[in-house]
Amino acid sequence: MSLSILCDVYRSARVEGMYLYVAKQEGLSRVPEALMKRFGRAERAMGLMLTPARTLARADVVQVMQAIESQGFYLQMPPKEDVLP
């Protein structure tokens, strides 16, 4: 695994709380077409330098980095709603 990855984070215009992390130099080119259809219009939210020491709010940074390297993206799903019993 790389020591760092310069990435862009895109938010889904269709699904609240869904984000795609991709390597900046590759953009969305490795994201499967079927996923992009479900994701909808991708709106760039921010750029980040990912390192194993960085903390992300809702994802493990090492898993994000591994997914970007192996498949070209990391998909962060919306948080599950708390269900009352």
C-alpha cells in the first residue's frame, strides 16, 4: 500500500450521505458504470491527502486507501438510521 494517496471525494446528488473516494489523478474513470448510474451526478466535495495516520469521520482510512488502490474507488454508504424497537 502507498504511504499516501491524493484523493478527491464526491458526494452523490441522488443519495444523501453517499460518497465516492477516488485517486485524484484517475478521477472517476475506474468507477463501474452501474455504480455511477446508482450514484447519480457526482459533485466534488473536497480533496484530501490520505495517509495511514489520518482520521476520517465515518471510514477507516487504511480500508479506504486499500480500496482505492485495488479497485479504483471507495464507496461510503449513508449511515444507517437508528431503528427504535
